[in-house]
Amino acid sequence: MSLHQIRMATDADREALENIWDYCFHDGETFQRWYFSQYYRKEECIVGCVNDVPVASLQVIDLPTRVKGQNLRAGYIVGVDCLPEYRGMGFTRRLMEEALYHYAPEHDLQLLHLMPFEADFYEPYGFVFSDYHFKMELDIEEFYRPGSREMAHAFSWEHVDLASLDRWLPVLEQVYERCTQQYDICVLRKGMRRWRALADDLAMEGGYLKLLYDESHQPMGLLAYIMKEEAIFVREALAYDARARQAIYYYIASHRSQVKRVQWSAPEDEPIAFRRKKDKDGVMYQPFMMNLILDPMILPLFASAMPEKDLAFSVEGCGTFRWLAHSLHIEKVSKDVHGPILNGRQLTQMVFDRSWMPLEDEAVLSSMAALFTRKMVNFNNEYF
């Protein structure tokens, strides 16, 4: 009889995990070699085994996230895979349960991110779409504004040597921090691991990373992009203010003698999506990331209002809580109190789901749902 097991990965699993990834994702030899040699960490990987040989896996990558100025402990679930001969045996379900009910509590995670291949697979675990992008393919002329020329020329650009990233790290972190302060929710990009992921992704595609400076040589933005065939693919564009954003647009437009189109999966607040002059069909609004709230104590960070009176509620698997009136403070209480009993999905829906409204049998949730009428704007540009 074969023995099925869920456990953390070991060094000895590496080859088997690479083979599973190769079969399931077809990312190409170059990317896969980079991923497992530079980015993969066995202590973030959970495996499903038959007779101690991995046949399925997922990873929970450390991805701290800032919400309204407070840093949260968050993880990013990636690489959920299983060999075809073992599908339908419950391996991915058990891996997800291990990640949610054991790994996350052991690492004190408060929030989880993931990019779904199919939302239906992750919804039963409580995940909700929280982040939307504009998927754009526009005529490059959309980025050109003759009136921006003089202003754009007041800025200067500096090429980042992707092979010497360490010396650029301080200014990259500075500009990322400055430019993402405008977002309610933003994944943090600190340290070499996260920046190396972006730089290596660009390098593998022959891309470029540029820093934008103002007249005082203060860093005001960055642009990461790849030129392929007749298009520029914008991997990331960050601007500190409207002037810097116009300078970035003008820089993109300066390539119109080389390419004809601009492809960009941009955050939902990207202005170019709203100010097109020619191309009416080049923008698609689509879900990008899902989230799951694990810690009810962080709810006030997402709220657009405070309760008018003490609000008691329970969360399955987490306990009972009281949200104090006219306050952004929640306390955990030891005794049962009268109030709605929520599961993790309902909790996350109230915060993130733009279409959710309490059903008749969920009317008791209305007083809580009213605290989250404004849905937050995210900046999450992570892809692996």
C-alpha cells in the first residue's frame, strides 16, 4: 500500500520538484533554472508525497504588505501543482489546508495573496478577488502629448545595470517607497531577493530598468520594460507625482519610431486608461490577485468608517472579538458575546469584494459590512 504524506520540502526533493514544475507550468528551461537556483526556498515549500517522493507541491513566499502605513506579515501562495496521475486524490486540497491551518499560523501570517489560475479553485478556501488591473495594448501614440516635451526634458534618466544591482538597491528601495505611498495596500519590496527577481526577469527578456530624477536629482520614478517585435511591454512604471508620470509617458512615446504598440498590465488607478485619444478598444479591466484575511485584528486597517457602538463578532477558528465604538481598535475577548459568526471568506468578502452584499440570512452582517463601503486601491505587481 502506498503511503501518502504532506510535509515540508527537503534538499533531496529539489529534482522531483523541478520535474513537477516543468510538467505543470511550461515556463521554459531558462526561467525554471533561475527560479530554483536563485529564488526557491525549501523552507517555504510544502510537498505532497507518495512513498516519500514528491508528487505535488505549493510554496508560501514571504511577502510583507503595507496597509495604510502599517506593515503586515503576509505570504504569497505560488506554484500549486500536482502530477496528472495523482490528481483527484486530494493532494492539492491537503496542501492548501496545510498552508492555511498549519504553515500560516506557525509563521504568524495575517494575510495571504495569490494569483489564481481559476478563481473557482481557491474560493472554497476563502480567497476573494481584491486587486484589479488594466490589461492594455495601446497605440504608442496614446502616450505622446506635444505639450509635455518641455516638462519631460526637465527630468533626467539613469540606466540601472542589472548585473550590478547591489549598488542600486538603496535608491531603488527609496523610489519604490516614495511612489507607493499613494496606495492603500502595497506589497513591500525590500532587500535583494525581491529586487533581484524583477531584475533577473528583465535580464532574461533583454529588458531595461530606468530611474527618473527631477531637476534637483531627487528620484521621482522608475520604469521597467522590455522591447519585443513591434511592442514595448511595460513590466512596471512608478511615478511620485503627475509631472513624473507625464515624463514616463513621454519617454515611452519617444520609442514610437521603433515600436507601434504598448502592452501593460497596470494597476487600476493608471491614468492612461482614462485619457486615450485614439484607441477605444485597447483596455481590458480584469481581476489580478486574490487575498485572504487570516487575522481579524487587522480589519480596522481596511475600514472606511468606525462603528457607532461596540460591535461583537466571532470568526470560525479565530475566536470572539469586540470592535470598540468610534475606534480603530479590536480586542479579543474570552467569553461568548452576541454577534454574527463569520467564516474567513465572509470576512474577506466584506473587505475586498466589490459586488458582495449580505444575503437575507446574513442580514446580521450589515452593520459590519457598512464599515467597508470604500474598497481600497492595491499595488501588487508580483508575478511569481
